[in-house]
Amino acid sequence: MGPGLFWNFPSKTSCTVPQSLLQTMLLSRMAGMKDQQFTEEKPLLPESRGQEPEMENCDTFVATGDWKEHDIETPYGMLHVVIRGAPKGNKPAILTYHDVGLNHKLCFNTFFHNEDMEEITKHFVVCHVDAPGQHIGAPQMPQGYQYPTMDQLAGMLPSVVQHFGFKSIVGIGVGAGAYILAKFALIFPDLVEGLVLLNIDPNGKGWIDWAATKLSGLTSALPDTVLAHLFSQEELMSNTEIVQNYRQQINNTVNQFNLQLFWNMYNSRRDLEMNRSGSVLNAKTLRCPAMLVVGDNAPAEEGVVECNSKLDPTHTTFLKMADSGGMPQITQPGKLTEAFKYFLQGMGYIAYMKDRRMSGGPVPSASMTRLARSRTASLTSAGSVDGSRNRACTQSDSSEGVGQVSHTMEVSC
């Protein structure tokens, strides 16, 4: 019996309680218990009460059962994946791939936990992919382990798509992850509906660059070498709080042996075999809409501009973001979210969204036209074969749907 429902009688006394009196006492006790209020300090499942779970970190989602972790077997080894939601009809899944030195948490937490980004992702299943051995708590790879090549890392992704039953994906990649997703789209174009590529460098390292990287690796600690890949020189010199934080995170949460393997493989990459149609015989390029993003003075700026010159101008958007340094998804998540929203609208998804900075009413699909009006537009891609190309953006004629957009826009925002 519970507390308050147990009576002690003298050991030498025999006492019989009438049944009717016992029932009366029990009912009285239960009535008293109903009046007590029990309050949960931390509700485990706030979404069951019609509330959205708080977007503080991925650990919160795993704990509440919102995010689910999977280890997926692929032709080139196991792949750690974290997923939220389930495939929704014919909608693509949003699939992310992080940069070297990071994992999905370090690379995308700030971006995906942005309040406006939540308004987008609730319409899609979201799938974060961690490169082999890079996720938090990953065991160290055995000595002599042959890390997958960049082509093989791209070749692991069809297993993820098949495992979860995705029809297709919209990829968001940063640095090495952008390269892997671009390679994936070149090999499996039917599985990719769109790509957002931050800090992509489509070029392999020449002998001089390779030797410089080797020398840097001998004279600098691995985290410092990786930081120079992630952040602009200005950010490194000023030693901002974000740089200090990431130095600590890379040291403490990423297995250094595994990181070295991934770093070596990324620096051994070959050129992405892409060329703008008509520039060479049998040119191969991305067939899906793509948005290229780079921060001002970022280490990858040259490579992103080069990549832009290799893509179809009618399906490509180029964004150079001011005041964002080497990691725009971390330093300017709001601007990047806005651009991503219009990118999805241009593809025909999300007919309208609420803009929290306005009156709260719906914003009709504009395929980034408002972004173009509000920024100083104009950045000419070096090496572009058609620098005078049209940069106008086509707006949908329908107030409910979104038309297919064909445009190239280069904006500094």
C-alpha cells in the first residue's frame, strides 16, 4: 500500500475494522491525494502538449526521441547518420555534410537551430551525415585503416538514401562536405534535386599546394592547420571568441587520429570533373539548381568563384556574404536561412512563409528577389565565360504556387 494507506496497530491487540469504515477511510485518503499538484520540472516530451521542443542542441533531440541516430552499412564502411522526421510524399529530404575538422553538430547546429530555419525544416525530413570516424564519441580507427577516398565518400550516400526511402535530396554541404555532395550529384544526378554548397573548392591540390600543406602539417598542430582552412585570416588574427571555441571543440570532441585521416584524404582530392556546357567537348556539370555561398575574405573564396564559372548560369546562384568570415552558417545563420528559403521556393517548394521580421503575414514566393533588392548586388566571377549574362530573377505569377526559376544571381549580402 502507498504512503498514508498503512496503519500500525499495537502488537498485542487484536482489532477488526468494519469493511464499510475501511472503504470510507480509503475514499477519504484518495480524495486528499487528488488535491495535490505534481509539476514536472523538465517535461520529457513537450511536443505531446502541442509545443515545439526547444532547439538548444542536438543532444536535446536525441534525449526526447526527436533526433534518431543510425549506423548505416555502405559498400565502403559504416556511416553515422542522425535524422529527424520521416519522408513526406515526394518531397526531397534535406541532407547535410560537414567540413573537415567538424561533424554535423559543430558545423550545422547554429544554422539549423535558427528560429526561421525551424519554419523551413518542419516541412522536410532532415538527415545529417557524419564522415567516417568524425562524430562525437567515434572510436579511433585501427592502425593501417584505409580511409575512403572522396569518390568513395560520395559513393556511400546512395546507401543512406535507400535505407530511409528518400525519393531525392536537397544537399547542404560545407567545404569537404560540399565537394562530396557535388561529386554525389555528378555520379547520381537523379537523386539530387538541389545543392547549397558553402566554401566549395572544385580543384585538387597541385604539387606545390600539396607540399605546402605537408610542410604546414609538420610545423603546426593539426587543430591550427584545420582552423586556417575553416576561418579567414582576419578572424584568426583577431582570435575571436568563435575561433577560440572551435579550437577547443576540435581538440576535445573530434578524434585527432580519425581527423588526420579525413584531412589527408581531402587534401589528396582530384579536380571535380565539371565544365560549363559548350566550353569543352562532352562537358559534364551539375544538372540541378545550385546555390554557391562564401563569406568575405574566406579561405575558399577563390575556389567558390572558380566553381561558379564551371556551372550552368541558368541554374546557379552565387552568394558572397559580408561580415561572415569563413563560416557563414555560423556567423550569419539568419541571412543564410533567408537565402535558403528563397532557394527552396524557386525549386517549387514552400509556396509562402511567415517572415518574423515583418508583420507576421505570409511572404509570397519571390525566389530571392527581395534579397537582391536589399543587398548591393554585383560580384563578377573571375574566369566566367559569359560575364554579361542576365542576372535578373523571375518571379512566380501564381500567388499560391511557385514557378521554376532560371537565373544566375551574384549578390553580396
